[in-house]
Amino acid sequence: MEEFFQVGIITSPHGVRGEVKVYPTTDDVRRFKRLKEVILDTGKERMTLEIEGVKFVKQFAVLKLKGYDNVNDVERFRQKPLFVPRENAVRLGRDEYFIADLMGLRVLDEEGQEIGVLREVIETGANDVYAIDLADGRELLLPAIRQCVLEVDVEAGYIKIHILEGLL
């Protein structure tokens, strides 16, 4: 399982006082209000950054990072991802999973036979869709609904599914 989850990407500095504009990669941009710190991945190292303040501009979060007080201090953070450790991630409800934990799980049919691997989770308006690479080389796009997803066991590394008629 993933130890860190990406919550955003710094797009650019915001103003001249060291704030950064963050494109959220989390479902709820307001969660930045509850964060005290984030981890910046520079490509060479991971730095823990303390959050002093948060405001929102359109779909972006604007973060004031402690110790970074002018635009020159944060210019180098442009296009860098921000992460939180698993223990700071949002709490999940019943039958909810982090997409990062689902990726690469074995996909089993109703009889428990392995038929493929989950390659991607496509987020749509109505429900997610699982892109599954089947063992025979085909791709299955399976709606992530109760009728199709019978069981998910992240610890054991599998998803058990029912394929509705017409999907293959």
C-alpha cells in the first residue's frame, strides 16, 4: 500500500509574499484548511513544509508556507507535487478505497479465477470505471457499482467482480 498520497501540484507562485497556487489532486480542495504540513517532492528530495495559511481562488488552493516570504523563495517549487502521509489522509467510509491502493490489484471472476489486473480508475460524474487489463490482452471497462464489484480486499491484493452481459 502507498505510504504517501498526492494532494496537489504547485502550479506557480501567487503574489510576491511567498504564497503558492496549488492545483488540487484530491476530491475536496477544502481539506487543505485542515492540513498543518505537506511534503514537497522536488525530484531529488522530499521536504516537509509547514502551512501558515490557506485561501481559495477559483478551483485552486493558495498556500502560505512558513519560512518562505517572497516570490523568489517559492519559484523553484513550480510544477512540484505535494503529498501527505497515509496517517494524514482523509478518513474513508465503508466500501471506500484510495485509488492508489487499488492500482495493480489482481482481478478475479465470481469463481475466484484470476482474469486480469486493475490498470486505471477513471473518475466520471456518475461512478468510477475500472480499466482492467485482461489476461487475454483485451481491456475491460467495468463500472465500479455494487452489481459489478463484489468484493475488494486490498490487504490480500484482489478485487472480485461480476461482468454484466454486454461488457465484454
